[in-house]
Amino acid sequence: VYFVGPDMDSYRDAIQEVADRLNYTYLNFNYTDLPSASELTGVLENVIVIPPLTSVTRFPWKVAVHGLVVWIDPDGWKRRDVIERDKVRKKKFPKKKAIFGPEQPTDFSLHKP
């Protein structure tokens, strides 16, 4: 389980408690490159905290896709019902509009192959 977020220091005690309840080992992500961090892909039952300055780089995400990633958002998350989620989805992925005019341009040439 990988914990990621902009402010991990204030949640360290809570993450430690999660690790204790799951009976997992608590680890800090102290790797600086992908080959050394790839050692974590084969290790099971760990709660790993990725610091904010490390999580903005690309290589921790290549390792974190091999587990459950938990994003801690201090700003909060508004719970939405089905209608509100559908509105957000339609804004993110709008339907493609039909092209104005004919689909194929008119061919005015006299010579047809």
C-alpha cells in the first residue's frame, strides 16, 4: 500500500496506525532511482509513505502501480451523487460533435481512375 500526498508529515501517525491494524510493515520511500526502488515490487505486506518531493518525480509511480495507491488530500473531497458525477464526466469527456458540411469533399475532376 503506497500513501502519497502533499503533506505526509502531519499524517504519519495515522498511517502508522493503519499499518499496525493491517499488520503490515511501515516503510519510508528513501530511494533515489528506479533500479533501487524496484526492489519493492516483490515485497508484500508493506505500507510505504512516498514523500511529496519524491512523489512529483516520475520513477516512484512506476513502482507504485504494483500496489494500492492511497492519495491523501488535505483539501477534502466532496461526495457527489450519480447526477453530479455524470455532469463531471460529460465535461471531462464530451461527445464528439458532427462535422459541419459534407463528409467528403466534392470531386470536380473529369478524369476518374
